[in-house]
Amino acid sequence: MRVRDATPADRAAIFAVHAAAFRTEREAEVAVALDPEASLVAEEDGRVVGHVVLSRLAVEDGYRAVALGPIGVLPEAQGRGLGSALVRAALAAARDAGEDAVVLLGNPAYYGRFGFVAATSVGLPDPFGWRDAFQIVVLGAPPPRGAVPLWPRPFLVAGTPAAAVTKLNEAVNAAVATPAMREELRNRGFVAMGGKPQQLAKWTAEQAPIWGPVLQAAGIKPE
């Protein structure tokens, strides 16, 4: 087994790895859509059997942090240490690139062996209710206290005609796919990803039970 940098020729194999590992194509779509800081594959006998990606996180100006994930290994290749090898290789790549921290969502019992700790233990808030699954390993300077990664998403006024939603969605996706826009967002610490309105609706529905009580307790009302 060896771990190497992924190439464009690995795209189909990377998609297949994540689709099989997660039993859904959602993680696979994310893995091949990201504009990575590092993309590494585990290879056995010339076959890609695992993959991990590091992508830029927007935290605060001057603080360099990347997200680790998705990470996946083909089911038939699991239990042989490939996942651990990919995590260690990703951390080494982040360290060599001068990153201050690596952040992920995962099982603390597993990732703790690589030095990950609860992000809240170093001063990061947990606005999405991820609890101990929200983890960080600090490689350089500690993160600014209270800093939180951002995942901006566009919303429209309720009742916007479906045709208008579709047209705007297509325009936004086309814009973030241009090299100029991707580079501009990258320079600002963001990862450019398009998507579908249905995906945003699903994410919003999942977040509502988390944030609803918080907004009510704070007396915040939608406008």
C-alpha cells in the first residue's frame, strides 16, 4: 500500500471509494467537487482503495485552517490500517503546508489517537451542536477564541416561483464554477461549491431543530 497525491485521472475511482464507503453518493459528490488544498489516495496493486481530502476553512484573517474530510476506504479494504495511513498523511501534508490547524467531524474515540481534541477545548464555539464530534488538532498557532468556520448559503424570499429559483441556482452554480470566482473565494478562505435547492432545503430542515430553541431563547424573530 502507498499513499500518493491524487490526479485528475483518479476522479472516478475517488467517487467510487466514497460511494461504497458511505453507501450514498452525497459524500462522493462532495469529495470530487471540493477545490482541495490536498487530495491523497491510498493505492494497493495499482488500484485506488482509499481517499482523503483537505479543504480550506474560512476562520479569521491570517489564521490558516483546513478541514479533513471526506475520508473513505473501500469496504473490502477496511480494517487494514489504510484509514489511519490516510489521516497521518493528511496531517503531514497540512503541517508541511504551514497550516495552523486541521478540523473535522468524526468519532472522538478514533481520531483522538491522531491528536484531535474537542474544538471547544481550545476556544472554538460549537454553533451547530456537533459536540465532541467537532474536533481539531492544532499544528501551529492556537485558533482565535470564539472563531468559527463559516458555510455561507444563499436564501430567497418564501414563495419565490420555482422557475426563478431554478434560474438563480443555475446562475450561482455557473458563477462559482468559473476559475476567477473560485480563485477569489479561495483567497478569502472559502471553498467554492455549488449545489441544488433540494440539498439546501434538506440542510435547513436538519438545522432548524438545533437553532430554533436558541433563537427563541434569545428572543430573535425572523424578518
